[in-house]
Amino acid sequence: MLYYIPGTKLNKVDGLTVHEASQNDRLFILDHHDGVMPFLRGINTTATKTYATRTLLFLKEDGTLKPVAIELSLPHPEADEFENLSTVYTPAEHGAEGTIWQMAKAYVAVNDSGNHQLISHWLHTHAATEPFIIATNRQLSSMHPIYKLLHPHFRDTMNINALDRQTLINGGGLLEKTVFPEKFSMDMSLVVYKEWVFTEQALPSDLIKR
């Protein structure tokens, strides 16, 4: 479990040191930084303006997670070969610091919602399922027990995907108009798909990878 963000000034979280919280499996990271960064310079040339984010989360006693540090990064204004410009923010409730903390959380939400729609939803759910639907219908009898097991999960997927290609994920479609990467949306999905490995999609490999 990765829990270190460069520049954090955390000493204790709810009475625990950062090391103690980590050792007790109380620290987690929501990391969209490396996935967004290669596209960020291009994204920020559009009407959309955002950061690449990395968020440190603490597991509270009530079972909920709270952010305790957020890293916001931009590409260097000179060129990509220079080090990224990164700033780490920690919780604040009042004044300018409180406003900045709310803004930092908003940028995390932007990254997270975009990742959900592009990767978790479209790529890993709709797109990745298509080959299995095609193979099942071509290779298995409708009487085969595996066909019967899979068939209910394939309901309407091909029709939905066909409509999506016309109105949702097409160039200038709804996805590009509503999700932060705009015209770079499908490019981001393609990069992630190159790393998609079939054998890592089931337990326990899926949990270990996460």
C-alpha cells in the first residue's frame, strides 16, 4: 500500500503517526496522477482546466475514508522533460486555506469521476465485455451450462455499445463534452487498455493488483 506523497507535512492522523496508520492498514491512496499527467498539457489547452491528483485517505473508526493530503500536479510550463510542478495540500476549515482545500477536493472528484466513466465504466465494463459476448454466441451452444450462466449478464450490452459509438464515445459526442479529458478521452482509454490483462480480472489477482 502506497502512502507517501512528497511534501506532506502530516505528523499524526486521529492520534496515530503516519507510520502507525500505515502499519495498521489505515492509509490508502487514490492515485490518478500518472494516468492523467501524459495528457494534461493537451487537456489544459481546451476549455477544461484541471490537475493530475494523488490523494492520501485515512480509514476512520466508523469505517469511512477521509482525505488527509492531496497532491495537485501540472506539467512544467517549459517542456515535459522538466520535473512536474506539484503542491501538496492538507485539510483546513477556515479562511483562504479552507477554500483551497475544498478546491483541491473538487479536482480530485473531477479526476475520479472521469476515471470512473472512461475506465471503470466504459472500458472495463462495456468495451472489455464485447469479445466474450461474441465468443460465447459463436462457440457455445445455448444449452451449454456456461452459456446459460453468462447470457443474463450480456443482456442489451451489444445494443448499448452500438448506440454509444454513435452518440456517446464518438468524436464530439456526449462523453467528450461532459468528461474532463474532452477530445483526449478515448486516447486515455486506449493507453489503459494496452495494460489490460485477462488473467488479472478475477480474484485474487484483481484484489492484489489494487
